[in-house]
Amino acid sequence: MVAEAEGINKERIEHAIIDYLGVLGFSKAIPKLIELKQNKAIISVNRKYVKDVKAAFIFSKISCIGVSGILKRAREKFMNR
């Protein structure tokens, strides 16, 4: 999953998910920050919780610009925009 926002960082991503899903949902989604570049972040999320994490981002004004199952493809497709 690739997310974009002004001032995006690991703490902002974690707080957005915890605020929406709670601690239990956070632990089930298993979000991991893979790469942070400018105002974009590649985040690894359990595939069962992709829709929930996208909803969490909507409420915290972080936009999800794409989802890919392969990290290389996510970098090529979304990080170079």
C-alpha cells in the first residue's frame, strides 16, 4: 500500500490506524513502514485489513494512492509520480 500526505511519518501512520481500528485491529493488520520518501510511504499491511487501513487513512487525511502485492511494483508504479 502506498500512502501520501504532507508531513507523513511512522507515528502519524500508526496513530491513524490505532485511532480507527484500535489496538487489537492494529495488531491484526500488522502495518510495517517499508519506505518513506518525500511525502509518500510504502506500508506493508495484512491483506485482510487493507480496506480497514484505507478507511483509517481517510479519517486522518492521508490518501492511499495505490495498492500492490509486490514491493517492486509499488515502487515503480507509485513512488516515481
